[in-house]
Amino acid sequence: MSNPTSKHTPQPVSSRTTYALAGLALVVVVAIVGALYLWNRGGRETVRNDGYGPVRDPGVTVALDSDGAIVLGKPNVAKTIDIYEDPLCPACGQLEKTYGQEIAQQVDLGKIAVRYRLVNFLDSRSKSKDYSTRAVAANECVAQAGTGPVYSRFHSLLFTTEQPSEGGSDHDNKALADIAKQAGAGDDVAKCITSGDRADTARAHAEAALKSLSDKLNGRAATPAVYIDDKKVDVNNENWVLDAAK
């Protein structure tokens, strides 16, 4: 993973709204560049712990925090890793393909918990123009049901075999609900997704997570980004998951 750079220097503006939109545009451009680099690089990596699959221990729980963060793990785990992802981000998909199963095993072992902080900067790159936001909402619907293995399966599907391509067709809410049911979610979760009732809340959560990531990276946000205790993890180190679980 590289740290993206930019020569752009924001200029003072009279409108706070204009400034916020300009800042977000910079984040999006930089994040897309970083994602494309990681996608090209990540495609050459070996899948870690291939064959393990998503979380399988029924003792693993999932919780939706008030700020929209989704926490997956066993109770009283000493170490939590924060992962920032956009559901449409190719590099995020590659991270999950390469390390998702290794992360799942360490969660099952109680070595780590994961706090997913989902963002939506790639909405405009989806055919529907709001896929990332709707996918974040679907993640929240599944997470609030509280079943760890089901959420892990859903998250894995959404970022691997079921991840749409940038600029291509994406999933409508019914398709997202079907993926949730494939992961083991119930009818109440499917209804939460198809209704779209969480869209506005999910959008606010995703935008807040993006601002948080941008602040951490001095306006040069890129996904995926992994942190432990606010310290950025170098995911170029192929043993980063095992190192985190020590």
C-alpha cells in the first residue's frame, strides 16, 4: 500500500459549503488513485489462509455503534483493528480477498476484533449513483441483527464475489437483501434493506467516517486503510494480520 500524495493546495473560499465540497472532491480523487494502485498491486498477492472462509464461531457477535461503526468480535477482546472501506472500492475488495479469511480466523480465536468504518466516496462511480451508500445501509441492517457469523458472511460476499465493478451495473436493494439472506439473515433484515429506511442514516455515518479518515491522513484519504490504536498499519507487510493478533 502506498501513501498517496497530491500537489493540490486548497485555496480560501468564502462559502463553507463550497469548501466542504471541494475538500470532499480532493479526497475522492486521491482515494480513487490510491485504490487503483492497490488493485493493480493486490491482484498479485496470495490469498492468506485460503479455505477458512468467513467467521464461523457462534460466540462472535456484531454490534452497530452509534457512529455507524460495525464491531465484529468476541467479548472483551484486547485488540481492535479499524478498517476503512468503500463497498465499491476495488482495492478494498482485494484486501478482503487476500486477508479476509485470515482476519476471520483471528476473530474466531479471540485474538482481535474488527471495527469496520464504511465510507461512500464512490457513490458517483456506481451506475445507480448511490450504491456505496445503499450498501453501507445494508451492512448496518445486517449488523444490527447482532449475529456475528451472518454479518461476516454478508460482508465477505459484498466485498468479494458479489462486489460490483466501478462504472458497471450494481445491486439494487432487493439484490442486496438477497445477498443478506444468502448469508443467513432473516426476513426482518431483508425488509430493512429493501425499504431503504436506513439510507439517510447510513449516508451520515459514511460521510463522518470519510471525514475521520481524511483527518487522519491530512486530507489524503485512501481506502482501504487499517489502524490499530490510531496507528496506521502497513498492509504491504503480508504478516500484518498475524502481527496484529500477537
